[in-house]
Amino acid sequence: MLVAVYYNNHDVRVEEFPKPEISSDEFLLKVMASGICGTDVVEWYRLPKAPRVLGHEAVGTIEEVGENVSKYKVGDRVFVSHHVPCNQCCYCKKDSHTACETLHTTNYYPGGFSQYIRVPKINVETGVYKLPDTMSYEEGTFIEPLACAVRGQRLADIRKCDTILVIGSGMAGILHIQLSKMKEVRKIFAADINPDRLQLAEKFGADHVIDAKEDLPQQLKKLNQGRGADKVIVCTGATPAALTALDCVDRGGTILFFAVPDPTVKIPIPITEFWRNETTIRTSYGAAPRDLEEAQKIISQKQVNVKDMITHRLDIREAAEGFRLVAEAGKSLKVILEPNRNG
């Protein structure tokens, strides 16, 4: 079978791997679509484990089931979560599933950018979500990224009365904009340095867009009656974005670091000012089962428009081009690989 092996952002090779064999507790998924996530091109995050087959948004059809698998059958259309929690540890019991050690060590093999993947027993038991007949494979690739946004907004306690600033209007930022709009928040501001992305932010629901190359805190206050935002959601790992976010949050507000700079970057927190103003800094990572279930429901009910976010659909043989598009962050938004486009 064909797989796309990641060496770095400029070296993604299509190689031949043996088709995985499954055990009695597993199933084999024929991958029909798998989105390239923004984190797939964050080299400080990916290079230490390269070369490897990435892809964690895999959607497809079950090709083969083990004899002990009773919940699913050949032909089922499913999204499979790559990471699943144990649901037993102290982190899971306090609803911090993404801190679970099992979640951080589970995965399917070899990765979503391959024609077939072997889905291990634990993933079969707790990480499979059937697609409704009304949901296409490509729409199903948004379940995982939308679930991450669902979790982030839940942790940041996004409310209807809030003003929201989304810094970084790429794929994650657009999902946060749409999710905030669905919640009928008071006002949504979106910032980016890319004019094409600002147009997309406006298209998908931002009330105001701001060129982040300007004085973002000042521009925000001009548009928001002299105030910062109640909730600032950082959707880019650029260091200037992280620093700017500190000056954009209103008193009593929350900054959600949905994306972060590389580990060598140290962000100076104005802790005295934040103490006086009761400012909250939050992070979110990944998605828990409840977030995936909610995301699946939101997409199936067409509460957010994911279909129009897709800018490129590529054959797996074009994986290098797909990674280039995502890494350059130009006019692309959502790039999807179709490993079995021709069969």
C-alpha cells in the first residue's frame, strides 16, 4: 500500500508499506480522506520523531474486522480517533482526559496518510465514531479538529455575553470563529497578517477583521469601545501573537493558548497586572471523547460550515504538495489527502 512518510516540511515521500495485518480484536480501515493539520507542519513538534507517517484525522470504510469485534462490521463508514484515554486514571476521573498517559501513547498504525490503517483494540473499543449517512468522508475529517476547538472553548468558558478575539485565522481560527458564532457571542474579532485569511475570517462570521501587522491592541480597543476582548484565542504559534495576546485581553478576561510557540520561547507574563485584573491564562490540548461526540453532532447538524473550508483535495501521491501548501499558509485553508482516490 502507499503511505506518505514525513521527513520534514520539504521532504515528504510516498513509499510502499505492507498492508497491515489485524488481530482478532482489531479492524482494518480503508482510508478515504485524511486532513493535513496545522500541527503536522510544526517542525519543532514533528522533527524529533521523524521519519514517520503522520495523519490523525482519518476517515474511511472498515475493510476487515477481527473475529472478536462485534460493534462494527465491514462497510461501516467511520472516523477513528488516533488518541484515546484510559477513562480510569486520576486525570480521566477529573475530566482532564487529554492529560491521560494512555491518550498520549495510543495511536493507529501506521498513520492517517496511508491507504490502510490497523486500528488497535483500545481504539476500537472507545475511539470509533460512525458517520451519519448525511456526512461525507471529507466532512468527517473535521471531527477531530473541531473537537479540539470545542474543548478549548469549553475550558475557556466561552459565553454568549463575551467579545472574542481570534488571533490567527487559519483552519483552527476559522473553526473557533464559526463555533463562537454558533454560540451567538456578542462580537467576534479576527486578526491575521495574511489578507487572504482575513477575507476568509470575514466570510465565515467574524464581525471585524484586523491586520495584525498594525497595533492590534489599539485597533481592537477602537472597535470595541475602548476595551480589550473578554476571551482571546491564540491560534498561531508565532511568538508576536503570543506576546500581543497579553495586551488584548480585558479585565477579568481569559487568554486561551490554543497554539503555542516553540519550547525555546519564553513569554513574559505581566503577573502583577494580571493578578490585579484577575486575568486567566488557559491552554488546551487535543480532544476528549465528549468533545469528539459534540463535534460530530455539530457537523452532522450543519451548525458550522466545514465543506466550504476545504481548499484542496489531493491524491496521496501529491502529499508533498499538500504539506507545502499547509506550511506556506498562503491561500490554502483545509488540505485533504485522499489515499484511495482511484480505488
